[in-house]
Amino acid sequence: MISPAGVRAALPHRYPMLLVDRVTEIVPGERLTAYKAVTLNEPWYQRLGPVVDDAELAYPPVLLIESWGQAAGLLAQYDHPEPEALRTNVMVVGGISGAVFHRPVLPGELLEHDVRLVRALTDTMIFEGECRSGGEVVFEVERVTMAYRPAGMLREQPVAH
């Protein structure tokens, strides 16, 4: 189990992009179950007026992918054999395939992310899994490839004139 404080310590994300609340199960190198509560208090709902319908309240699908991906990142780095590598490297998404959204997610729902590690190479990992709400699958992904890259490679480069 990873507490909310542990999630915050493990992920570099902060408000409003820290999209995992807690982890209830983790089997290092195999699988993880994490939770995200969707609330009306999130910044993506601020632009809405006082009268809205469910379609306008649907949680943005890109944020559902991001939240699930953060859970995968927690599994990737949990019990990492080289803790120093986590300070000098950044995990980036290399690709997503087979992503299916089964229905919109609305505020008030508790999302359960199930992440499974399919394969781990030196600096690259492949995951699969799904996201449930109330026991119903709302999102599934066939394959997500994530890789560690040196943080220096991701810094803004000077523009040549």
C-alpha cells in the first residue's frame, strides 16, 4: 500500500496534475491497484456555468489516461533497484495502443486503476490494464510503453539564430 503522502513523494506531479490519490495493492514487478476520486472541485470544471448536463461534466479522457499512466509510473519505480536513477531520469510515455473508453466518467465517481506490468527491459516497460468505477470497466488499454530518459534530454534547448 502507498498512502497519499507516499504517492506525493513518489510522483513529481503537483496540483492540478497529481491524479492518483492512493495505492491499495502493489506486487512489485507485477501489478498495482490505485485510486483517483473525481470531484467537481477540479480545475477542468471551472469553466462550466451553473447549468450543465452530464456530457459537459464528463471527465476529460486525456486525464483518465494520465491518471492511469501515473499509476503505471508508480509500479515502474516501486522498489526500483537504482534509486539514484529515479532522481536523474524522467519516465515518458512512448506509445499507447488499444485504448477503449466504455463510458464517460462523472464527478463523484471513484476510479480504480488496475495496472499490470507485461514486460520490463533495461529502461523501458510495457503495461496493460483497465480502470473501473463501481465494478464497471470504464477504460481499458491494451498496451502502454514507458521509458526512462535522462532529465537533461528533456530540458528546453536554446534556439539557434
